Amino acid sequence: MRAGLIVVGIILLIAGIWVTLGNGSYKKTDTVAQLGPAKIEATHDKAVPQWIGIAGIVVGGLLTIGGFVKKS
């Protein structure tokens, strides 16, 4: 259980840092026009909001510390 917390925490930390540095993005497809069965679509690259990266860093840090702290 503790090893799982540490691994998940480290993954969230790395992903949070990646997003905070501005490297996280996703693609979004919008339908611009549609006439019968024909569609015109546009694909845009959207940046992941920085607050999600910061939340990942905080949660990842807490999980990693929680995995390392020994329960008495």
C-alpha cells in the first residue's frame, strides 16, 4: 500500500510540474458548419490550466510524503 502511494504521488508530481511549465495540452474538435451529412470541423490545441498542474503537485507531494511516513 505504501509503495503504491509513493508511485502514484511521484507520477502526480511529475505530471503537475509538466503542466505547470506549460507543456500540457489537449486537442479539441469543434464543428464549424454542417449542411446535411457534410461537416466542417476544426481541431484546436488547448493548454491545460495551470491550476490543475499546481493541484497535481500538491496532491502528489502529500501522497508521496504519506507513503514515506511510517505509521506507529
